[in-house]
Amino acid sequence: MLEKLNIGVDVGGTNIKFGVVSASGTLLFKSSVCTHPAGGGKEILTTITDNVKQIIKNAGLSLSDVNSVGIGFPGTVDSKKGMVVYAPNIYWKNVAVTRSVKQNIRKDIFIAQDSRAAAWGEFLVGSGVGYSDIVCITLGTGIGCGMIINGNIYNGGLNTAGEFGHQLIRKNDNPCTCGRKGCLETLVGAPAIIKSALKSKTLAKKIGLKDGSASVLDIYGLAAEGDKEAIAVTGKVVEYLAAGLVNMINIVSPQVICISGGISNAKDKLLLTPLRRTIQQNVYKPAARKVKIVKSVLGSDAPLIGAALLYKNKC
Ligand SMILES: [Zn+2]
């Protein structure tokens, strides 16, 4: 008998991605639709179930070929209760997902926070293969973090583990989405990097930030060409991110830190190389030469692949 396949769903504030994934983590088919958060929980749940059925059909499969459906959400998820507790990007609070989806698709349904699903994917079939404890950081507008501890997704007793972006790095007046000031996210989140670059008029002019169309990658592009002001901005990102990662490594003791998201594609000399060096100089000594700082293997597909493989998580 052929191996059964699993469906992964990655719910984001802009798009919802769907994938057919083999048990060994190969993404076989992929599709995407726009998210319409204004329609409320019911509309998004209908979009999910309709498109799961559609991708099964488009892949030439039937429901009997499918083992499970796994869904990642951008927010706090209670995986055991099958509920999304809080997901501000899609305006959800206490939505019973598993029960609702199961009414339409009679398969095992698993849900998790998207960053934890991404870490699970990296752990099983990406940069974390062969290790027991890994941390995956996604650098974007916000900062995602998923932790695998002792071979399992770590949720924490309060189900809020891995709020890596909300650690206080430096007291300042930068307000964070969490309500505090000085969080790591206010220093290395994409808007913060752009804001920092904007402080220089010459740099702002070079990257056309005035019309709001420039992205963080433009700053990294200039830095790669040797622009001193851009290099100063990317250097600060390394300094703050390293401080956050040193704290993380000292507390959690992961074998691997996996970095994904937009700026993870920056040239090694602007991110990974100085990051490794700064961490090695500052982290608790017995961990310094052992911890590996690597780029994500699965990239932006990590949450989708990890969601599809959630059925393998024992906790
Ligand atoms: Zn915060």
C-alpha cells in the first residue's frame, strides 16, 4: 500500500497556504489563497476546509489517501484543546478550530502556532535533523520563534513559550506591539530596521524610503555594496540579535539555532558570520564552540511542512 499523505495549512494575515506533504516531508503540491480576516473566524474556517478539499482533488487524490490535516496559525494556540486562543493578525480570540474542521473533513486534525510548526518541520526534515534541541527564529515584521526541546514541540506551562522578540534588550522609547518598550522586536523587526536607516537622510535618499516602497533587503543590498551607513544599520541588527540569542542559548541550551525570514537571505558577511562571532564571544563558554547558528533549510515552506507533520508530535 502506498504511504498516506498529509495536508499542511499555513494561515497568515495576508495569505493562507496549502500543501500536500509526504510522511518524509516532501512538499508535493502547493496552493495559496488570500486571507479575508474581516469576514471573521467562520469565513476563514470555510476557506480552509474548502481549499483542503480542493488541493486533495487537484493533486489527483481522494480523502482516503490522506492521513491527517495540520494547520499553523499566527498566534497563541492551545494544541490540546484544538483552539486558537489569540491571533491578532486575523482578529481571532478563542476559536474552536479542530472541532469545526473535523465536521467537514473527517480526518485527524492538528493545530499549532505557525512558528512552532516551522520549528517542527526544521527538526524533522530540515536544519535540525539529528539533534534533540533546536530553536528556530523567523525575522520579519515581527519575530517568530519555535522551540523543540528533547524532541518535542515546547509550548510551556502557560502555552506562551518562545516569545523571543519580546525580551527586553535595551531600555528605549520604541513602543512594541506587546505594550512595552525596548523589546528585541523594536530593534530588529523590519519596521525598526527601516526606521533606523531613515535617520540618515543620505541613506533614506539612496533607498527611496520616502515613498515607503523600500524594503529591508534594499538596506542589505546597499550594505553588500559597501555603503558605510547601511553597514552601520546591519551591524546594529547583528549586535541586538546576538544579545537576544546569547540569552536564549544560555537559558535553553539548544544545539542548533536556525534563522529564517527576509533578512536571513542577506550575505553571510552581513548576518551569519558576524552573528556567529559575536555569539561565540559572549555566550556561556561551554556552549560557545558547540552551538550551531545556521540558515533555515526549509525557508518560507517550513510552517507548511511542519504543520503537515504535526501528527508526529507526541505531546
Ligand atoms: Zn514586545
